[in-house]
Amino acid sequence: MSVAALPTSVEETQRLLEAGGYVADRALATTVHLALAMGRPLFLEGEPGTGKTEIAKVLASGLGRRLVRLQCYDGLDLSAAAYEWNHARQLMAIRLAEAAGDTRNERDRAALEAGIYDRRFLQERPLLAALSGPPAVLLIDELDRADEPFEAFLLEILADFQLSIPELGTIRADTPPIVVLTSNRTREVHDAIRRRCLYQWVDYPDAMRERAILSRRLPGLADTLASQVVAFVQAIRAGDFFKYPGVAETIDWAAALSALQARELEPVLVEETLGALLKYQDDIARLRGEEAARLVEAAKQAASPRPALPL
């Protein structure tokens, strides 16, 4: 896959995202464009399921770059995120040198010591892999799940697109990667990270944008059903639920309804398929019965075409 040129305008960036199935509003497209044009990391924060991770995937696909993903978790350290020395290969090199008699004097031993910290003994993890090889999109996903001290490891990469390895030296990227960081805001990310990035809050889409997303992701979905699904999901997000459904859940639910050959929402069908939309039993229990019927009726009314006003 050949590497594509970066978009030269906000409109081109928006078209790039749309070509990958991502419907972005003007504010988000502007921030993405500026991050690409200025060569700055992009920090996306928002509720789970709002499409933050998908942006990095679409950029990698649309620009013809490798996607290098670092999935953050509690206890993530440098050896899992950046690099690790292959101690088994180093030990084998030492044993072979001893067997060949290459450690007889101090100069030989010094040369061997320097040689075992050669690049060939270095095992690349995502951060180093993004700086090496062909141009890449580096996705640092769910940074808020990692421990706060881990953020200090990222500062050099975010500021200078380089990584300092004490035994080897500094490795710089020939072509700086496009860096996308995401956070679900389960904790606050340190200001030092934020200062090195362009920031965008990614919210749940409004009804018009969510309807456009369904059209792109499920082009065969009946118009009436798609409009009612969007109206139903928007109503849930306006209610008091433990976990609101994200865009991915909207798509999954619409696909499930379509697989059951539904043409429009019905209370019984909604209750039977809630597991595709909601992921917590308390939310599902609250939505059953009269509440489901009420929201179905409200969704049908919201999705029905408005009668033309008389002239």
C-alpha cells in the first residue's frame, strides 16, 4: 500500500474520514486536520463508544500507513510498551564468544559487552515499532487505564518523536508517526501530556450524524427502521441509565434488527434484542415493559415525516 499525501484542507480531511465510513462534524474534522498539518499528536477524550479509536483506524487506512496500536492497561511498563532486550539471544552470543575464545583479553570483553547491546538484540514493542520502518499511525488507546507514572515515558515521543535507550542511544523516526491518544476519562490525564497534543472532546453524535453513520455502515438498512433506531437510542441517551449505548452499539442493534427482518420497531422485538444495545442488566431491566413501549412510540413519532405546512 502506497503512502498517501496528507489532506490540505479541512474539507479534504472530512472527505478522507467519510471515505473510511467515519462521519465527523466540522469541529472534529478541523482538529484532525490541524494535527496532521502541524505534525502534532491528537488527544481524543470522551465517553466509551463515541468513535475515538475508529479515527486512528480510518486515518491509517485512508493514508496508507501502518496502524501500530498500544492498548493501555493497569501495570503497563516500558518493556511492554517500548522495547525489551532479548536476554536469551544476548546470553547465547556471550556463550558463543567464550567458546570461540573471543573473551581472552580486556579489549575483547569490552567489544563483546558493547556488541550485546546491538540493535539486533532489541525487541520492538509498539512505541519503538512506530518510530521504525515505514510511516505509521500510532494509536495509544485508553491512556487513562495505564498508571500515571507511565505517562512520563510518552513525553519524549510526543514532543520529539524519538526514544532514548540508555544502552544504545536515541532512536529517531525518519518519518514521524501520526499519533492518536484516546481516553475514556476514568481518570485525569496529566497536563504534560495535554500540552504536547491538540485536544478534542468526542461526544455522542446528534440524530442527524448518527443517521448518516448508519447509512454508511449499514447501507441496506430500511430507512424507516434506521430513523426509528436513531430516535430510540437518542431518547435513551437523554434518560437516566448507567451506561449509554455508543455508536458501535447503535450499529450492532440496527444490524441485529435487520437480521431479524424487522421493518420497524415493536416493543416485543426491542425487548428481545436489548442485549445488542445495552450491556448492563439494570439498564435492560429498566427498559422492559411499559418503558420500552413508550420509547418505541416516541421513536416512531420522532422518525415519522412531518406533514407539509399549508401555504
